[in-house]
Amino acid sequence: FKCPVCSKFVSSDEMDLHLVMCLTKPRITYNEDVLSKDTGECAICLEELQQGDTIARLPCLCIYHK
């Protein structure tokens, strides 16, 4: 089945638990941007962020590759 909340495909025996998790987990908001200069490293993969990379910024201001 396809989850109506997150659009992931989930097996029918896991659908109830998945729906509860989807409906109760907090939403993480972020700002999407394109870097205008090289700046530090990705908080997820730890590779250097370079000019032109599409990045996202978490509310805590951590930057990562989108």
C-alpha cells in the first residue's frame, strides 16, 4: 500500500504502525538554498560543501546536501 501521509510504499501488515508513526512524528522544516560560495562541510556526509550545491538548512542552522 502507498502511505497517504508520506507516499512511501509499505506492506499491508505494517501499514497500521506506519500510519501511526507518520501522523505522530514531528515535521522537520528546513530552508532550501543554493550555495553562493564554498562553505564548510555537510552535517550528514561530512564532505565539503561547494559553490552551486543545493543545500538544506535545519532549524538548528546545520547545513547539508539536499
